[in-house]
Amino acid sequence: MRAAVAATAMLLLAGCSHDAATPAENGLNDLPAATVVERSLAAFKSAPSYRVEVHGGDASKPLSIKLAVLGENLRGSITRDGGTTEILKTKTNFYIRPDETFWVTGLGKPEQAHAYATFAGARWIKVERGDPLVATAGLDGAFLFADRTFLDSAVPKQLALGDPKDIGGVPTITVLDTRTTEDARTEISVATAGAPYPVRWDFGLGTVADFTDYGTPSDPIEDPVPTAMVDMKTVLHHT
């Protein structure tokens, strides 16, 4: 994993949303690799919404991230180390709704972890960006998906065009990182019909992000009501 996103285990789910009518080709097949990536990142930044799924880790510690992104807001879940934590971002507000595994991972004290989990219950916990517990549990990177510039730092410096691929019914052209071995290299698959959205971002070494449902209407992503949330400081000071 590399760059800001890869280091925290993230990235994309296959497929851009498409109509019953086949979108027209967008001409990417005739362009240099760097231009393909440039146009894809521009399309990504302008998309009003999308969904992403990330899979990574190894057999003993698999990672799964599922997110819906709407504008600068997001909502979804992260499963790792045998536990699942829901996350929510609304503009500058950040929330998590973890299970007990989060507290065990962050604190290393099962008895105390159970007390925190019981007190928080089903409420959303409001956290500060950069909260050390959130970072320790590996959740902070997932919030980056609401920042449309986060993929910029994950683009390899040396690029070459690869083979066309069909990913989830979406025709794509692949851009490869030419500096690394096949199992470790980055591969970026970009839609060659309709808008040139990134469809799959394979970071190598087992971390793959697939994007889908670009621009598809979705439910609003909003702050929890006051009775359904609690501040992290309140939780930590409870015991």
C-alpha cells in the first residue's frame, strides 16, 4: 500500500453507473497514459456522488471498506480485525459507531473496552479529525474518500498503457506502474465509455478499490440527531 490512501487501506469498487443505452466511447484508448489518468482524476473530482468498496489485508487479517460518498459527505463501514465500525462524515464533522473490537484494538484492555462499548451503545460518537484512537484502529484513512484530491498522491510517477478490461460490465483501459513487479504494481482502470471515471484502483499487494454508481441519486447524509450521538471525550471520561 502506498501514499495517503493505500497506507490506511483504502480504495475503490468496480463499475461506473451507466444507463440502459450504451454510453459513447470517450477516446481514452488513443491517449497517452498520463493523460488518461489526468482526465480520470478530473472526472472523479467532479462526480456528485459515488460508491466505493475496498478489499485488502491477508487471509488472517482481511480488510473490507464499503462507503457511499455524496459531495463532501460520506457514510459506510469498515471491517477489520474481526470487528466492524460504521463511519459518518458531514462537512467538517466526523463520527464513528464502533463495536467492542474497536475499543479492544485501541485500548488493549478488554474490560475497559466493554465498559466504553456499553456506555456508547448504538449512539454515534463524534470524534476530532486525527483522534489517536481512530488512527490506531486504522479508521482515519477511510474519511479521505470524501476528499476528491486524495487519489492524486497515489498516482505512480512512471505510467504505461495496459490492456483493455471489462470490469462489472464497464469497458476500461488500464494504466500501469512500470517501476514495480506485477504483484506489487499499481493498476488504474478507467472507463472508456461515458465519463472517464476511475473504475478500479489496484494498489498492488492485495489492496483493491472499486468505484461504482457515479452520480446515482442517494439518500442524504446528515448529522445524527442530538439524542443519537455522544462526544468521544464523554465516552472516555465515563469510566
